[in-house]
Amino acid sequence: MLKALLLENVHPLAIEIFAAHGIEVETRSGALDENELIAALEGVHILGLRSKTQVTAKVIEASPDLLTIGAFCIGTNQIDLQSAANHGVAVFNAPFSNTRSVVEIALAEIISLTRRMTERDKALHAGIWDKSAEGSHEVRGRTLGIVGYGNIGTQLSVLAENLGMSVVFYDTAEKLALGNARRLGSLDELLAVADIVTLHVDGRSGNAGLFGSEQLAQMKPGAIFLNLSRGFVLDTQALHDSIVSGHLSGAAIDVFPTEPKKRGDQFESELRGLPNVILTPHIGGSTVEAQESIGVFVANKIKDYVRTGTTTLSVNLPNLALENSTGVARVAHLHRNTPGVLAAVNKTLAEHGANIEGQLLATRGEIGYVVTDVGSVLEAAVVDALRSMDQTIKLRVLTETQR
């Protein structure tokens, strides 16, 4: 029986999907550190997590039973993807499922900060009636600068225009501008014209320290800053100084360089207590709708992989879309991508009298993945021969009953 370990409050629908396919599920509410995770993964084939748990090379190397990791979120920078690939562990995420939720919270924060609703709310809770238009503006007619024009940035762009905003964006990759949005040639150009700057970059290591005192100083006086991407892209002390000095009029931060492991833990930041600053505990994608969609999406990707070998949308292995086989057995062979592997696999099968009924091959960098359907039960000798090939990373034989 396959066993799954789900951490960080993965949605219950994922548990239902796994259980319905005969997968034993263990759940834990919080994140685990490296040694705790290694101990917990003994005998575990499927690991599900969100953004807090770090899956290092050491964890992967110490977990020989692990077949696949599901990141029940957008980002995968908490997982050593190369080490996972090198050990034949497929990684899946949910690149689209919480896009709308992040866009909606960004829009809500833009309006709240521009109208200085945070300060009016705080005053009323303190028993002070502070009715004033001072510092309060409409978002209509203001310029929104989007840094990172991916799934979230593009959808935010369209909805912001519907509110009457002018949209400019900057992305290191070539991206098609939607609506009337304008692509700018550099981050400096964007900072010079934007009334609101919002970060929606991915978690690649090259984005670390992307936004610091230099970039904040280039923003327009009185501008607003949002970060709903990754905590490590922003120098929070520099943001603190920009707010205290009055250079920026407000900010909204949902992600932090260091975040507590679990709900209820103490949170410390130099941004606490600042005026017109909204701090949220990494909840940009945390809506009921988004978490349900993520739970279903990732669980089904994992279920398809362990049952049929399908790697569609895997972030670290070659992608193969596989239908249910009419054969008796399916051989899923992850290997180092060197010449002659396919010929060697087929020669080995032929030498043991295994008739090939279908076969697909895909490569991704140094990793190759060949899936072969055969019309007979495989003898132990042929399985041993395939597994002992020098190029083999991981071999799985999926029988008709398993699928």
C-alpha cells in the first residue's frame, strides 16, 4: 500500500482523493524541520506540503521510498528540485489554482492603502472619529506598476484597468501585454512612473534581494508598495525606513524572509506598528475556493503519477501524458539522458520475451523518461536487468491491478 504524509493543513479533499485510490494518509498540521522530516518520511511514498517545509537534498537522499512531492501552492522554491529529479522524485505544484485569490487581495489592499482605510479603522477602534479626506485618493487614473507579468500579474493587469487604472509592467521574459498595459524596458523606468508598485515575481534564486533601498528610493514620493510574491525578494528594513521617512505613503506585505512554522507562533518584524501598512500572514492564496482547487489539482496529479506514470505539469521531470494501458504491465524508467538508453531498454525486454505494445520517451536536460507497455507479466530477471542499467535513476513496474 502506498503511504502519503500531508503537512501544513493540506485541504481535506486531497485526503479524500488519495483514500479513494487506496493510499494511506497521515496528516500533520505544521511544518517540519529537516531532521523531523527525515524521520517522518520513513516508508512514505508521497509527501504533500505548502510553503513552510523545506525539502533539502539531505531529506531526499535519506528517503529512498519517496516517489513524488506535491507542493499544494504555486511556488516550489522550498524543494530542491534538482536533487529530487536526480533521485527520480516527481514534483507537482498548482501554478494556476490560487491566481484569482492573490489578485483579489492585491486589489483590496491597493484600494485600502490609497484611501488610507487602515488609519481610519485604527482610529475608530481607538474611539476617535477622524473623518477627513486628507491623504485619501481614488485609484482611478493612478498608475499601477506590476513587476512580474505572469499568471497573477496579467490577471491583475486586466482587473486594474477595469477600475480605471493605467498599467505598466516589467518582466525579464518576453510577455504579451494585455488590454492597454504597457511593457517598460527596465525596472527603473517602472519605478519612475508608478503610483503603486506590486511584486509578483517567482521564487528563483536570482530574485533574492531584488528590491532594496536603492529601488525604494527610486519610487515616486507618496507611492505605495506591495509584495505578495516571495519574502526574500525584499529588504524589509529598507521598506521600514521608507515608510518612517514618509517617502512611501503605505505598503502591504504578505510574505516575509522568515515566517513562523505554524499558526499561533510569535511573529516578529520591523514592519509591525507602522502607519498605513497592511501585514498579512502569507494568505494571498488562502481562500476556501483556492485551497479546494489546489487540493484537488495537486492530489489528482500525484494520483495519476503513482498509478499510471503520467508526469504532465511536473516541474522537474520530463512531461509525458499517458493514457491507461491495454497492456499487462507498464515499465516507467527514469534515467540519465545519455545516448542508447532506449535501445538498451528495448533490447533487454526483447531478450526476455516481453512484447512491446506501446512506448513513449521524453527528456528534460539531464533526465530521460521512457514508459513502455508490455503484453505479459514481467519476470524478475528483466526487472533486475533494467534496474541495474548504469543510467537507471528509478524503475517502477505498474501492473494492471495497480492502475
